[in-house]
Amino acid sequence: MPMFSAKPNARHDDVPRLGVLITNLGTPDAPTAPALRRYLAEFLGDPRVVEINRPLWWLILHGIVLRTRPKKSAAAYAEVWEEGGSPLLTIGKKQAQGIGERLAEKIDGPVSVELAMRYGNPSIRDGLRKLREAGAERILVLPLYPHYSATTVGSTYDAVFDELKKWRWIPELRLIGQYHDDPNYVKSLANSIREHWAEHGKPEKMLFSFHGMPRRYLLNGDPYHCQCQKTARLVAEKLKLPDDAWQVTFQSLFGREVWLQPYTDATVEALAKSGMKTLDVICPGFSADCLETLEEIEGENAEIFEEHGGESLRYIRALNDRDDHLDMLTGLAIDHLQGWPEVSKKVKRSRRDPQATFERAKAMDCDE
């Protein structure tokens, strides 16, 4: 017999509202080895992320990876850690607040927006439960991944469903899977590049660096690689860049398996050795700056470029909480909310009076 959540979901005095769950990859609780060990165990233990034989991977993960990687990763996180936590968390809070404020102005009725992380805290479980506590009867899940991958969006869906299958009263649910070719997303990226150029001048070349994944995932049907290529092409077209002025690369290689190529660090090194002096790098797949952009690109790859003869690798920050980015994400959410009473002009909502509903339920002995 299934064990459902003990909380009484059917509260007659709730004010019904729309809930929006904004999600991202995750963050450790602190830049320490124990915190990184917990975080990496959850992240790398996800079968969506590492698709190999589970018993074999468990032995590798707990016997080797979690004994060596946490200390190194903690030192890297310490380089970018902020007073309020990791950049991904502090920026994520600003994004959720900005989207919430914009939605409140555009929809008919109350809305609650919660930030959640697939790994670490605040968790997807906690985010969903906060929306339930607020009285959300309809929930939109917006993963801040422009490009669909089973390792990111697919895994987020898993966590959402794993939580909801424990609930007795499951809310209406909608999921956003990707927005890699959304015109306003492309426009925001182009705007950020133009602003960077206005201040620093144009580079000799532009790299569009995306997070990598094993090439095997592409061959097994994951659309991520193709969507990354399309984003870069659309931005390059928007900027009227000639073909030889830009390139797509993939970063964050992990393990010995062949990943999507070309690799960002190898490309940066080769370009520096070729005599290139100025190189701009943007990471369109990251909706918020994080370890992989600030420490890996702005830090490590800039050093690689300079060590091999280059003069200036300039990282162009993620869209973060830029107004045009938050406007785009809000518009994306509203597009996916069509037909629900809060945004549909065709649906005449019958506004429930929570107190009157509660009194009627009490009279029928349906509420304590």
C-alpha cells in the first residue's frame, strides 16, 4: 500500500494560486570537502548523469572519485564563493524573484515562485512542498537549461515525479523542456555580446563553449549537441559574424570516455599557439554564472591562453539577472501557461472564497 504524504492536501481554506518552480543544477552547501562529498555523491550517483553499469560505477564513485575529487572541487568553489553561497544560488534567487515580480504584474491571480536545485539545497522536494503549502493547484516547472538533455532536464523531471508520486492530491502540471532557439533568448545573448564589445572591442575570434557530455549520449539520441549548435548559429547570424570568426566547443570533460568535441581547453591552447592574441568566450548553456564559467573559463582557460602566447581571453558573463533575460524567461513561462485560468481570457475564473468554502466544509464535517 503506498504511503502518501501525511499533510492534508485538501485544505478548504487555501487561497488557490499558480505555482512556478524555477530549477537549476545545484550547489554544495559550503566550499568544503565534506559538503562537496555529499553534493558529488548525489550528482554523480544519478543514473541520468553517468550511464554505465550501476554496481561498477558505485565502486568507482565511492572507492575512487569521492575519495579524491571533493578536496579539489572544494578549493575551486572557494575561489568563487560569495557571502550568500555559490554564485549559482545567489543569482538563482535573484532570477526567481525577478520572474515572480514580472508574473505578478502579468497574470490574473496570486502566484508563488520557488527556486530549487536538482542536487543539493534548496531541493526540488522542498520547493514543491513550499508551493503546496502556499496553495498552488497548478504548477509550471521551468528548468533554467536552454538545451534539453536527459542529464539535466530529464533528471529534473525525474525528481519532480519522484516527489509528486508521494502526494495524494497532485496539482495540474506543466513542464518546459528547452528554449535554445527562442528568439528573445538569442536576442539577449546577442545583446550581451554587443555590450561587451562596446566596452572592450571585438576579439579575433568568438568561442561558444557549452558543457560537454559523453559522445555516446548523442549517438543514443540525446538532442543536446544539435541544440547547442543551433543556438550558436542563430547568435552568430544575429551578430553577422563570418564563419571563420566563431566556433562551438565543449568544456568540463570528466573521465576517460570520448566526449563531445572539440574540447574548449584544447581549442583555447591551439588558438593561442597559432598566434591569436584576443579571444572572447561565452557559455550560452549556463543561465547563471557558476563554477564552470567563473573558475573554469574565466580562470583556468584564461591562464591556458596566456601560457601559450595569447594576451587576453575575455569571458562574457552569463545572462544571469539581466532585465532582458528575466523578461524572456517570464514570457516563456506565460507561453506555457496558456489555457490556464490565470492567463486565459477565454476562461472565466470562479473566484473561490476561502472562508466561505471552509465554513461549508466544516458544516459537513470535512474540516477539523
